Amino acid sequence: MAAPSILGIDVSKDTLDVCLLHKEQTHQGRFANRPEGHRTLLRWLRKRRVRSLRACLEATGLYGEELAQSLYEAGYQVSVVNPLRIKKYAESQLRRNKTDRLDAWVIADFCRTQDLVEWTPPPPEWRELRDLVRHLDDLNTMHQQEQNRLQAGLKSDAVISVLQQHIAFLDDQIAQLTQQINDHFDQHPHLKQQRDLLRSIPGIGDKTAAILLAEVRDFLAFDNVRQLVAFAGLNPSQRESGSSVRGKTRLSKTGNPAIRAALYWPAISAKRHNPLIQPLCARLEQQGQPKMVAVGAAMRKLLHQAYGVLKTGLPFDPNYLSEVGVLP
């Protein structure tokens, strides 16, 4: 059976630069990143008699989702990968120039040489939850910005009045959206069950549980908790070389930043109230480790516990989770 053709796609907000490796030939093109552009791309592939295809694009948030869906529905294999992997691959090839056309070729070559996980469309209820949760985060950010402006020592009564009205409007929007998220969980019992399991962990409340479910999508799609920790960018990163370079161990931060942001304040709470995390952080502090090392360890341990309760389907129980080997 002939090897599939390879399609590398550099995605931006408005355009798609593609590189097709097909029958020992290289074809390049540019298409609009809109539904009609996606249809034009599919016609372009059919015109070149492409039947079996592996397509690869970077995870660029919402910009690439509809394209991935279109390719999947056309019967092609699709992989959506962390942009950092593409960047490191390009650096390993000593690529010094960067253009959209060259990026598409690099992505195609990466797809050709790597064993990639195949992408599947997310369920609609998860996509709705993610959009609701992310918009709530946007509203909370705007609310805090307006509060900061209001407290900045303004003298204009007119400006103060406008800010107060906007804050009141945002309060109302936040309340409505929070209710919509709660209603969404009520309408989807499997999501509600997962949320309730996460809320059983000391330190994790409604907001954090919703963010984790919205950003991770499927905890059990990870073969082990180490993969989940790496996905969140909470795995330790060491810098050592020979006998002279001994950098501090830090969080890698090469994963989903929303998960790390969501776990920060729960980790602060868990340092005091979580029966597995409190002694861990106390031990690190007794060893003279900086405060943020303990916080990072608490964030990582919370993710371990989240994986544990969802894998077992049982509420948080430190003794049980340790016995079945879910927690280290």
C-alpha cells in the first residue's frame, strides 16, 4: 500500500499556507482561513488526486479548529501538535529563515518524519463548555481592569461614573454566564459527575473544576498522569551540563497556561487544607526551598489528584488513591 501524502499547514487568523508532499513532488499554496477557503483547499487536493493524506497543523486555538474538522470529515488523517514541537524541530534542522511558506514546509517535513497522534473532533458539549469558561475568564479580566482604573485616583466624576456603570454591567454578565455554566453541567450528567469528583479534592472549587474540564477535554485520554502534567507544563525542567552548569529546577511551562493559572490559588489553599499536599509543602519549606517551589509542587499534586479521582470514578480519598497507585 502506497504511503499517504503529507500536508503541512501554517495557520494564521486569515490565511492558510500549505505544503503538500505528494508522489515525490512538492506543491505549495495559500488559502483563506474561512469555510470557503477550506472547501477550495479540499478541491485543490482532489485536483492533485490525493486520496490518502496525513495533515498536520499547529495548535493555534480557534483559528485551526474548523479546518481540522473539514479535513477530518473529508476522510483525511489530522494531527494537531504543540507549536513548540515544530519550533524545536525547525531549530534542529538549523532553519534560520522564517516565512509562512517555509513554515508550512517544516510542518510537512515534521509530519513526514514523526509518529503523531491522530486528532478527533471534540464532542459539542465540551466545546460549548470551553467557550463558556473562556468567555467568563475574559469577563473577569475586564472586570479587574476596570476596578484597577477606578482605584487609580481618578478625579473626573464623568469617568468614574462610566467605570461604575461598566463594572455593574460586567457583574451582571458574569452572574448570567456563571449560571449558564451551571445549567450546562446540569444538562450533561457525565460532565456534572466529573465536576463533582474534582470538587471533592480539598482546594478545588466550582470555578477550577470547570476550567480543568474545559481545558483538558479528556483526562483519561492520557496514558498516565505524567503525560497530563507535561500537557499542563507543570513538569520540572532541569538545566545541567557537565560539571559547571547547574541551573535551578523550574516548571517547564511548555503546556497549557490556562491550567497553570487555574491551579495557582487552589494550590495556595491546598498547602493549608489538603491532607496530602500540606505535609509535602511543609517538608519542602523545611528544606529551605523557595515558596514558589512548594506552590509548583502543590499545583502538580493537585493535577495528580484530579487524574486520580476521574480515573477511579470515586471522590477524593487520600488513603484509597495511594493504595491503588494513582498517586505517587
